[in-house]
Amino acid sequence: DIFWYVYGILHSPEYRQRFAADLKKMLPRIPFAADFRAFLNAGRKLGEWHLNYETVEPFPLTEEAKRVVMEQDDYLVTKMTFGKKDGKPDKSVIVYNPNLVLRDIPLEAYEYVVNGKPAIEWVMERQAVTTDKASGIVKDANAWATETMGDPRYPLSLLLRVITVSLETMKIVGALPALVLE
């Protein structure tokens, strides 16, 4: 119970704001909230979403495919980018690759931030093909998806699942009570 309570407290925007200066300098100090159970229950729900992110239902957004029947190679990703609207990035649109554009991404999903960056952007950054400059080693999300997961759509599925987790996380965080300390 204490673990899930701490997990709930650490997701509290009020906690993060109130103790922001301390959190930059030292390990977090965990206060005892008057509504212990609310933070415990929220932490447990958050843990379920965060631990089981690979099995949650993918978010049902609009997949705009260039082909009527997509083949395995049509799901290969090099680098996902945001769409453009009036010359500015449009975060409701992700260009997955030249064959697939994802639309209707709720902007609220970008509110779930991990280590200073929205979780969706972490996935976009990590599910790409990159080459380490020093070693020349190529990190290919597509190879990993087909070899390890047996699914060339894995980077896409992961992105859609992280959107679901982000939205559910923000619902839980938004429902947290005020942080009244005892």
C-alpha cells in the first residue's frame, strides 16, 4: 500500500509544484496526506496502466493509409514527425511514414510528461532508425519489432497504446484530491 501511495503522490501536480525546488536538489520527501486512500488507489490504478502498457487497447485514431491493402513493409518506420498546419507543427497528426498518416490524436495525451517530455514524443523518438556516430551501430526499431515481437506493426501499436495510457493517466491525475498534509 505504501508503494502505491508514494506512486500516487509522485504523480500529484500539486506535490510537484509545491516541492519543485526540493525535487531539483534532493531525493523526494514523501508527505503524509490526509486522504491517504485516495493517493493509494490512484497510485495503484496508475501502476496498472503503466505496467501493462503493452496489453492495453490501442487508441482508435484515424489511420490514413496510402494503399488500400497495407503490406508488412508499409509499416516500416524511419522517423515519425508531426503534421504541419499553417507552417507550424500539428500534434494532432503524426506522419508515421510515407505510407501512413495518423490523425485525430487528442492533444490532452501530450499532457502526460515523463522526464520532461510527453510520453508520445518519447515513443516517436525511440521507435526510429538511428545510427550511433561514435560506433556506427544502427538501432532499427523495425528489425527489433519483427525479430523480437514478430510484428512489423509493433512501433505503431506501441504508439497507439501509449496514447491510451497517457489519456488514462491524465484522467487519474486530474481526479486526485488536493494535497492536504497531516
